[in-house]
Amino acid sequence: MSEKKIVSALRLCSVFSDASERTLRGLLSCRPEKFCAGDLIYSADSFEKSIGIIVSGKVEVFGENENKRVRLNALSQGDMFGAAALFGKNDGYGYVSTVVSKTSSEVIFICEEKIREIIISDPAVAIAYIAFLSDRIRFLNGKISTFTAKSADSAVAAALLSEKADRFELNVSRLSKKLGIGRTSVYRSLEFLKKSGAIEYSEGTVTVLSKEILKNVR
């Protein structure tokens, strides 16, 4: 594989998009590992304290729920996984997700020691890494709010708040299944939130008008 393709993947990764040329050159020593479709890359029982960055192909991330795999995310070139395996205490919990190669793929792994060196020497990467973790915390807090909400209205409001954009397409059937409430209740809550001035909702598109109103829904 060409070094140009590796650098391209690193530049697509949010953590390394503004990395110095020196940092990128240093990462070229991390040679890609190849995986076939269906290969296990990471799991709770098999992982390294490294972050993985996809150079080519597609990868899927799953959560384990009562011995069933629940698809959480799909990743492609430039996407990163494994941040949860870094810097934490060795408390026996291991890695929290299962990562499987959906297609033939190539991934570079950057170990904890290497990441520490880069964070110390390249401030742009340090700031980007903090921003990445902050975004993940914000996302997970939104999910927690969704699943601990006391009413259909607050559950729907929390789900809308967890979206990154202020305008997005909404699949009501999918949201209904995720929240465990009926589609009629979701539509009723959307109408309530619309009348309250929190959102606009038309033809499957939601526009968030007031995050404060959404946050205060009970």
C-alpha cells in the first residue's frame, strides 16, 4: 500500500486532520493490517490498547445485548475506533464493543505509547483528541437521557437533542423502536414539541428551533 493512501486516511480522521507533517511521517511506521469480510477486529476479550484508523474498506461496530449483537455504527476510510481502550485503568472491563470487518479492509493501529508521544509533541492532535472524546461524552449523555426519560415527550425531546445537526431527516418507525414507545405516541410528542416552539416538523424533516425548550421537557 502506498504511503499516500495512509496519509489520506489520517487526514480524513478528525483527530489527525491538522497533524503536523512530522507527526504524519512518524505514523507511516504503523503498517496496515489486512482483514477479510467477517473477521473479528476487536472484542471485549480480544483487543489492544491502541486506536484503529480505517485505511480502506468498511467496518461495523456492535454492542452486545443478552448474547445478541446490536449494530451501533458503520465505519469507513478515516474513521477511528478503540479510543475507549486507551489511557483507562486496567479494571477488567476490557473493550466495550465488538468491531467486525464488513468487507475486505485495512486498518492501522496506533498504540498508547505512540499516542502519548504525539499528544505531547503536537498540540493540534491533543486538542482534536480532547474534542473527539468530548463529542463522544455529549453523544452518550444524550443516549442516557433518552433511555431514562420519564415520558414520551421527554424521550422524544432527548432523542432530538442527541442529533448533531439542527436540521435532519427523522425516521419515526426507527425512533419508535429505539425508544420502546408507539409510533402514535412519537407523532403526538412531535406535535407537542412543534406547538411548544421547540421544533418545526414537516414531511419527515425536523428543524430544532430551541434546544432550551427541548431540555426542559418533562
